[in-house]
Amino acid sequence: MKLLAVSTSCWSEVNREFYRRLNAEGWEVRIVIPSVWNFGGKTLAAEVRTSEDPTIEFLQPTNFHHRLYRLKNIKSVILNFKPEVIYYEGDPGSLMCAILGRIAKRGGIKLLALSNENLSQSPLAVVKREGKTQFFNALIKYALIQYSKSKIDCLLVINRDGLSFFQKLGFKKVVKTPLGFNENFFKIDTEKGIEVRDRLGISQDNIVVAYFGRLIYEKGLHLLIEALEKVDLHNFSLLIDKFSRYSDPYQQQVYDSIMNSSLKNNTVFIETQHLEIADYMNASDITILPSISTKTWLEQYGRVVPEAKACGSLVIVSNDGAPKDFFEEDYPFIFQSGSVDDLIEKIENAAITLKKSNYNRKINSEKTIMDFSLTAQIDVFKTVLNDFD
């Protein structure tokens, strides 16, 4: 199988493992990556190709807008490589997808795309959410979706809402896929957990409550801080990932709130690379993602949720957006979004559950790896391609 992948996420080498595994299985894989990209207002060069990576083409982007950028010389790369399948890790409502769709259609190449969307992108729905000033932008995006629709052989989506939305739009085939985590790193490792606690000066007897991910308002960390100030929980530590690659004024607000609260001496800030987070997840008893929705945003996936579950942490999430999809409907640790009182109750119940040893870390880890790891993602991808035969 000759696969050409176009990916902005593969700017970072840690996100190339999906293609490394396909390449190791005998696929002929080529990844096309922007040579530079913008993160948190900073333009940074893509991370270099490692010895484990498939062939990579680094192409210059015309801009850094996910919907409007183009990669220079992409047509030449496709014509020279002659792939059987193009996989665009991007939304159908983008100029890049429209360009790839036109090339694929003319060349008899199968085209797959990946969407993170979980909100309706019809112009009227966007105007209702965001106001009349967004009508023109919404119209362009919707036109791109409609143009790409006939060119895409299968659209992969990462949440239930996206599955429903794109099916209603009439795409040929829409399939839900996990954004797989690397199960070689995200797994239970008790010794690593003990080592991390010792290094951070956290007692092995303490309950460690953790937050991982970006420090932005929509992630709801301010709700967690308020809840932990009131919760009936003794001998606990709060572990927070700084995630400083993305700068946001909310970060300072969070820091000031903690420093001026009773949590000051209970909080440990950490800063890690992606795969190192697994060690800290192994040191955590309870991981919380208290997402809240706004008029323009709804949690699309919540990657840290399956990663923390795989490491044995008991995870609490809000009922807003996609994170609840990682659990059964009767999972007892989903709280009402925005409700500090309900979050407090869930934290206290989680602590009691752990104290009584009623949470089976091993079984929950194994099931999460089976359903949401890179292996699971690759299985979905292969099934889609096999259906074309």
C-alpha cells in the first residue's frame, strides 16, 4: 500500500508513531509536513526526521491558518510518489482538503480526511452561535465542506457529534476513530509512579489529584480549583501540567488563584514532554478534565482522558463534549458541567472508591488500551481501506 499523509500534527515527531507502525508493516508511507508552523504566536521549524520515521517531505506553508493554508509543491510530490491513498489529517472545510480532493479525483486516488468538529458548521448555526459578523467566514467554510464532500471517499471523525453532523450532510462514508495513544508509554507502571512522587516530595499516602492539558478557560481548571478549596479531602496534592508551549492569559489567572488560596502548599506544577506525562499519570490517583462549553467551543476529544485511564488513574470528566464518550453511560464519575458542588461530590466519591479498593486499575487500563490506543486507531484505518477493495 502506498500512502501519502498530509499532516500538521506530525510537525512534532512524537505524533508520527502511527505512520512508523504502518511503515514497519511494509506499507510505503510518505508524510508531508509543513516545514514551519505557528504555536502560541511563535513560528517554529518542524522537528527533524528521526531514523524510525518514514520518508518525510517538508513543504513551505503559505500561511498558518488551518483552513486556508496551502503547501507549496504538494502537487509535484503527489505526482512523483503516485500514492494509492492520500490521508489528509485535516478538516474537509479547508482549502488544503479541496486541493487534495481535486488532485485525488483526477488521479484515481482514494482520499481520506480527518475532522475534529463536533458543532454544526452550517452558516445559520454558526451565526446563531457566534453572531452575524461570522456569516461570511462560515459561508466560505461551508462551501469548502460541500466541495470536498464529493471528493472524500471516507471521512474519519473523533467524536459522536461529528459522526452525526457529517452523516446528515451526506458524506459517502463517515467512520469514528480514536486518536490513538502510544500504549508502549501510556500503561500502568507502579514503580514509575512511586519514583515521581519521591522526586516531587509527595507522600506515597497522599491522594494525588491531577490536571493535564492546556491551561485555557474552556478546560475549566478554575472550577477544579474552587472545588478543591471546599472538598472534604485530607492529605491530598494537586498536580498541574504547565503546558507552556501555548501561552494564554488564563495561565496567570490560574497561578494567581492557587497562590492566593489554601491550595498553595498542596500544588505541584510540572512541565514535561508528551510521553513523559505518562510517568506523572502513573503517580496520580484521580485525573480531572472539568471542561465547559462556550458559544464557540465544545470539547472535541480530550486526549488526556484515555491516556490517564491507561495509566490506571481514576478519571473524572464533565458531561460537556466528547470526554464522556470514553465511558459507559452509567459511569459514576461524570459531573454536571459548571457545577462545583457536583464536582466536589464526584471527587469525594472517587476518594472513597479508591480507599475501598473498588476501582480496578488493571481492568480499566486494559480495556482503554484495547479501545483507544494506536493499535485500535490502526485497526480502524485498515478496516476502512479494506472496505475499498
